Amino acid sequence: MGALLPESTNDTGGTGGGGLAVPMAWLCAEYLADEVLRRASLVPPGSLEYRAGLQALTLTVHLAEEPDGPTGTRAGRRPDEWLRRTAYDRPWPPWVEGRLAERSTTGGDGPDLALARTAWSRLRDTWVRAVDLDDRTDPASPVDETEQIWLPAWKLGLPLAHLSLYLH
């Protein structure tokens, strides 16, 4: 039976190398994001909104860390930075794409980078029908939830991630 090694590989053959790479940094980020979203209790776990928020927050947590940073030092560490990254007035998609490109060129992240790319692709390419909060002329007026448009999933998940962080 193989064991999880500190190098984030699982040596299933017992030979000391060539094992399955385990995306520990991504899994730690996803665990933290799930904890934050569950504690906020804004939407039911398993819903489309929850999944979009989970992926957006996981990406934010993961990409805010350095690629070779220790995965064990994340808890309670950088919520202020995550809050700033997910804020409404921040250019989140260019930041995500820039961090992914940066990690690709440095050769860091291995399986973690693959999962981050998949999450970003899903958030960017999946479109959902939701209320358009960007096109309101009077922010003080109530939201008409019957007026919905198609939005990329990240536009649904990012505000949920931000509000969940704020409430955490």
C-alpha cells in the first residue's frame, strides 16, 4: 500500500519514485474554500451557485499562494488578500489568467496547475442564467429577479465567494 510522501507523490510501487502526483496544494485550497462557503450558508451545497463559488474561491486561494509555497500554512492566513482579489471592482479574470500563465512558464504546480486550468475553463466557458447586477442604473433600487441574462459562471461564483469570505 502506497503512502503520501512529502514531495506530493504517491509511490504505489514502493520503489521510491515515479508514483502518481497528488495535487496537495489544490486539495488544501479546495478544502478551505468549501469550509468558508459552508460556514456562510448562503446557498445549498451541491447547487450550481455553490459549485461556481467553490471553484472561484479555490482558484483565488490557490493562485494567491506561491507555486512552491507550503500547503500546510494556508489556514487563517490570507483572507484579507482573498477578499481583495474577489472584490467587485477588481479585475479577477485577468488576474487568474495571468497567474495561470505565470505558473505555466515557471513549470510549477504540476497536477495542481492542471486542476486550476480545468476550474478556470469551466468557470469561463459555462454560462448560467442569472440576474444581471452589473447593468443596474440605480444601485439603490431593488433587484428585479425576473430579469435574467446569460452570464459566465465566474460572474455568479465570484460574488458568492467574496460574500462568504466577508461573513467568515
